[in-house]
Amino acid sequence: MTVGSQLNTYLDRAKGDFAVLRTHVATRWRESRLFRWVSGLSIAGLVLAIAAYFAIGAGLPSADRLLTYQPPLPTMVRGIDGEIVNSYARERRVQLRFVDFPEQMQNAFLAAEDKTFWTHGGVDFGGLIGAVVDYASKIGSGQRAKGGSTITQQVAKNILVGDEYSVTRKLKEMILARRIEGVLSKEQILELYLNEIPLGRQSFGVQAAARAYFDKDVKDLALHEAAFLAILPKAPERYGRAKFKDMAIARRNYVLDQMVKNRWATRAEADAAKRQPLGLVPRRSAFYDPAGGYFVEEVRRRLIDQFGENADDGPNSVYSGGLWVRTSMDMEMQKAGRDALRAGLLRYHAGKGWTGPIARVNMDDNWQTQLIVSNLALDYQDWKVGVVTSRSGERARIGFTDGEEYPLSGLPDNLKAGDVIVAAPKNKSEWVVRTVPEVSGGLVVEDPHNGRVLAMQGGFDARLGSFNRATQAERQPGSTIKPFVYATGLDQGMTPATMVEDGPFCVWQGAGLGEKCFRNFGNERGAGQQTMRWGLEQSRNLMTIHIANDAGMENVTNTFRRVGIGEYDNYLSFALGAGDTTVAKMVNAYSALANLGKQYEQTVIDYVQDRNGKVIWKADKRRCETCNAPKWDGKAMPRLTDAGKQVMDAGTAYQVVHMLEGVVTRGTAVRLRSLDLPIFGKTGTTSGPTNAWFVGGSSDIVAGVYVGFDQPRNLGGWVQGGNTAGPIIKQLIEETKPRWPTQPIKAPAGIRMVRVDRRSGKRVFDGWPTQEDKPATIWEAFKPDTEPRRSLDRQTLEEKRSAAIAALKAAMEERKATTANPRRVDETFLEQQGGIY
């Protein structure tokens, strides 16, 4: 029989069978009402199922999105040395590749969640039937049915669908799971799952969870630790708590048994793992050194301004973009600055008593929860933030975020329940009240050669409040602004040796305001004519006003604007620091002095990279078109232009710095003299006094600080920049002394160093500077042709002239005896040569 005849035979049989079936169905349809109902319902159900499939599936996101899926990742912040110093994250996430997950870790999750993962097509129908039965049994009970979802379905839920509890969501999961299996490999699906699964303690993915629960990387986890992480998808917030420890151990041991059953572990390995405790580490609020709190908060503000906060703001947002940020924070300098400012604030506060609570909570509600969500904390010695839970007479108790309560002593009279305070342990069972100083301040350290901020401290502790007094507090700078008034005078033809009147100066302000008379600090009377140098060293207000008036107040305010201190009207009071500015701006202005008039934009961020390592922002905006040329073109090597801007004459800047060195040597900042370093700087004290300042530094580092209350008020009559702010910078320098240069700033070309009398400014020819505190003769810096003329007073000149002529006459008389041709002595010779040298 041929193939064709066989095929015809089969077709004939099929037609016959179909005819018989059709006759049977038709007969049953006519004779049986039940058959008609069942058949109709079956057809309707099939139609509805197909319609539902297309209706639900039509609105689902494409599984192809997973091919380019980028999970929300935190922004990582690095310091100046490249070490990670902080991160901006609302969720802990660390992305790993499939090959980075240990096989033991993979198998633990498969044993707990999806034993048939490697063989099913996205949906495990056996598990699905069990889930349906469980769901039906719990209808109306309020209990949640077990999921029955495969790992592929969980990926669909976590990334594409959402966590709604409904039958519709389950159907969406199943449809998407089938689609995902057609788009991704099993390895890719498992990689997504292990990176995205929420596991409690704000951790997403197993690497973040390994750090959160065990402070380990996944590659270092033991079998019992991997099994514990595998139980967390079911109930992460339950199994991770100490009070559910027994439940967690039972569930972990079940996973270990399943691993044995599936031959992913031996019985001996599982039994050994069961004997291990959970070994969870306590929750930690910070994984990074909190010393840089104010610095990294300033970085965060600037990043949000640049890139946005959340995913809706763009692909490079701070809390989901996975940015890598290199900052200029020098952790050694940052810690020294923090410690120095704190010491200064505590020194001022000493003996002033308790200043009140740092916050309040409502004792009618859960005080522990309120304390946790307040996010108040402190990183100083062994001090902790807590809530006064009760107060009765001389007895009180304090509670902390862990819920523990202890007796509290050292009680101020107005302390009461609900106060959030700071306390320190008195012994193992009792705490004592401590006080964070109410006075505060800001400190900035900068590299003048490039504008990079090395350290920034905006108060006692950033976790007590994020207000950054280094950049956000507008304060009057007082006398720290005077160097720029003097710089304007130098630009207008004055010299450090110019005599200036330290005397009364009054201005008629009109009939409405009357006459304004300026005074020296402490109402000291004027000292008459003095050198400009002396006026700056001693911070004389009257001399500063005379200089500002003679140089032109418009020129003075132009200088303030050029160096970035601020925009002010042309009123003489601004020459004494009456305008508002910030520590950061003042430090940047002084950096221009240290860098001989060249100023760089102040920066806290060097550059920003996206999650793939591409630089998307950098502080250095200079371009070099030929730097990446494929081959050498035979021309000179390309060089970048200097990024700095010359905001002041180099000679003027050096003259000011040279005078400010005298402020440290013998002026208002003499407390820093014992550092035995070539430091320049200026103190400042505003009216009241309400602010105490010091700004200064060296050729390589410039630092500034102010101390004052947030709501300005009198600090006390004894407070001055020299005794309150100066010691803070002194401690900073002492703690980082190897970093500070031992050579003074070099004079620029054209500056002439001339010996002068320190008090009169007159040129000296017969004396040399000494190492005394207040030598009679000093070296002074002059621009070309501005140094004092080479002359002495008339009487001294006549005496020296007469003596010189007499000596010459004697010599000539002696020669007359030995020569027959004597020469005539020219008595005007010395005068013609310009005087005595």
C-alpha cells in the first residue's frame, strides 16, 4: 500500500469518527438538558478565560523592560582619598552579578521559595492548585492565603506589577511570568530576584541584607546564615526581631531540611547548621563615620539642586540614580575641625548650666517611636539622646531608642517628662544629664590653590539639626573684613608704612539722622598718627574708617564684591563688617589673599559619575580639545588654562598677608604665635559682642570660624575674636600640624622688602630685624617705587655728613704729605649720590 493510499485511509477514518461524534453530541444536545447547560457553561467559561487573558494581559508592562531594567540605587559619596564616607539611601541596595552569588545562597532561596525553578516555565501549577485551595479556605477569615508564587512570579510582582493582594494581581503575575521566561534566561531571572527581593531592615537584595543582619558579604556567609536570609521573603519584619527568634529558627531549620531533601546540602552539614544560633547583629543607624555630617549634607543639597531627589526627577536622581560622587572632604581635617569647634563651644559654655531640652515628645503617645522617628542622635564621647519618661521631685527616668529605661540624676529644676535631652552614663545602671551648648558656630577649611573645601562643620552635631552655619548662617564678619579695606587703600597708592590718623571721624548723615561718629573697639581713644600696619595689627576701627574714606567707599565695596564677600551699599559702616556674609565666603576671600590675588570657585564636589561610571558633572569646567588626540601632531603639549580668576593685584595681596602675619606675631591674634608657624590671620568681634571670628591660614590651607547664638544676642563683654575664635583655629592647626607649611608665602615679582621702623614706618639703615615679639625694626613689603625715600632726618644727616667729610679731609691731609699732586675734596659728593646708605 502506498503512502498516499494510507493517508486517504486515515482521513476517511477521521471523517467517520467525527461524524459519529457529531451525531452523538447532537443527540445528547436534543435529549439532555443537563448536557446543554454544562456544554454552554464550558464554552462560555472558555470564551471568558480567553477574553480575560487578553483583557488583563493587554494592559501589562512589557517583559522586555527587564532587559534594560535599572533598579533604584543609592548615591555613594567618597572623600578626597577615594574612600566611601557616606551614602544617600532610603533603601539599602547593592547590585551583584549572578556569578557573585554563592551556589549555597542560591540553593537556600530555591529550597525556601521555588524548588522547581530550573524546570518550570514561569508557573508551578502544582503549587498554584495548593494556593487556590488555601485561598478558598480562608475567604471571609481575614487571613492572607499563602502565595504559591514562583521566583519568576515574584520578579514580576516586585518590579512590574506591585504587591496588591487580589486574584487579579495573581493572574497578572502568571501572565507576566510566562512572558518573562520567554525573554530572560533562568540565570538572569534569579539574578534579578536575589538583587531586588525585600528582606527587611530597609534592605533590598541579599547583599544588602547580609550586611544588615550579619555585617558580612554574601560570599562570607555560613550555611545557617544563608538559610536565615532565605526565610525572610515570607515575613522579613517578623523573623528579623528578637522576640520571634524561635519562629525564625524553626523556619530556618525547615529550609535546611529542604536543602537536604533536594540534595543541595548533606545531612551532616544541615545538622551542624541547625545547632548554630541566629547570630544577628543589632540594628545600626549609621554605617559611616558621622564626623562628616555637615559636609555630606551640604553635598546632598547641591546634588538635589543639580539632579533632583527621586526617580521622577530624572535618571540620575540622588535617591535612585546610583551616583558615585567624589568630594573634597579630608576626613583627618574634618575630624580636627569638628573637635576644635566643639571644644570651643564647650569652653564658652562652661559653668553656664542646663539650657533646656533639644526637643519635646508627647508622652500620651509611644515615646519610643517618636524618639526613633525624630532621628536625633549625637556622636560625642559616650553621650546619648533620650526621653525623660518620668519626673517626680528629685527622681526621674530616661528612655532610649531601644526601649530601655534607667534612673536619671543631675536634674535641672525645669526638667520634665517628655523632654528630649542628652545624657551620659554615670555607672552601669544610672545616667546623668548633660548639656549641648546653646551657642554655636561654623568652621570651614579650604585649599586656596584650587578652592576645594577640605572640612566643614556647621554646629555641634549634624544629627541634632541639619542647619549648616558654615554656609547658611548670614553673620556680620566684624573686623575680619578689614584686610580688604586695607587692600583697597594699597590699590589707591597707600603703603603699609603710610601714616594714618587714629582719631575721631564723624559723618553728617542729614537732618533726620544727625552726625555719626565712629569709635575704636571698647571705646578706646585714638592714638594719633600711626602706620597702616599698626592699625591692622591692632584692629583700629578709626584708622580703618579713615582708610576707607580716603580710598573711596565705592572702591572698598567693589573689592568686597570681587572677592565674593557680598554686595553692599557704599556706607562706611560696611568697612567695619556691618554687612552679612558666611564663614564659607570669608574663607574663600582669604584664600585669594593666600594665593596672591588669584581666587578659585569654592567647591565641595570634584565630580559626579552615573551608575555606569560616566562623568556627568565636574567642578573643573576647563576643556582641552586636543588632550585626547589619537596621535601626536608634532606641536607643543596642550596645557590647560588656569581656572582661577585674578581678583586682586598680586602685590597688594602679598602686602596684606605680610601685615596679617603681624596680627599673629604681635597683634590681636597673638595666641597663635606659639604655633611657631608662618600663619597669617585676622580676628573679628561684632557689636554686642554677638559674633567672635578668626580667619587666616598659610600658603596651602586657609581656615575660618565664627562663634555666636543662632538668634544673635550678647555673648558677654569679655568675648573677643582673639580669645574665643582664635583658640579654635589654633587647636585645628595643632591637631593637623604636619599638614601646615613651615615656609611663609613667597612675595611676587616686583615686591621689595625694606627695613623700616615698626612704629614710624621710616626707613632704617643701621639696624636689622630681630626675633623679639615687638622689634624696633621690621621688614616691610613695598611695591616698586613706593618704599620710603633714602633719607634721614636733617640733624642726623648733617652729623653723618660732617663726620664723613672730616674723615675724608683727614685722609687727604695724610696723602698730601706723600704726594706732590693733591686732589680737591668735593664736599657735596655725598649729597649728590643720594644720601647715606
